[in-house]
Amino acid sequence: MPEHWLGQCAPTADIVLPLQFDEPKRLAFLHVNVQRRRVASTQVLGQLDGNPRHTRFWTDANVQLRPTQDNDGYTVTIDHSNWTRQ
């Protein structure tokens, strides 16, 4: 996520980004809540399975945004060890 996006947001905003995984049918989005042009909270909304008719979604707030080495954005780190199919 580019850092300059925060500066372009309204004082309160939401940023939603699609995430890409190794599993081609896995669908997930990063939701970043912005308050005063700073990250206030993050969560991931993800699809449990690849069935579009009967899909179920999960949310996970265990998401970390860390500045990249070149200070031009943030790296998203997600602990997906608790993502299980139900």
C-alpha cells in the first residue's frame, strides 16, 4: 500500500485493497480504516472457499502494516495460520 494514499485521504476514510494469494481461488481484501490521515485499524475479509454460490467469508484483525525498506509504502503481513475451511 503506497504511503501517499494516506495523505490523499479525507480526515476519515476507508481504503480497501484486493490481496493476492498462491491459491488462485482464494479471494481476500484488506480494509484499512484511516483517521486523521493515519492508519487507525486494519482487518482482512477473506473467502473460505472458492465456491461462488455458497461462499462464506471470515474476518481477521491480526494484520500488520510495516513501512517498506525504501519508506515509500507499507508491507502487509497477515497471520493466516488460523484460516481454516469450515
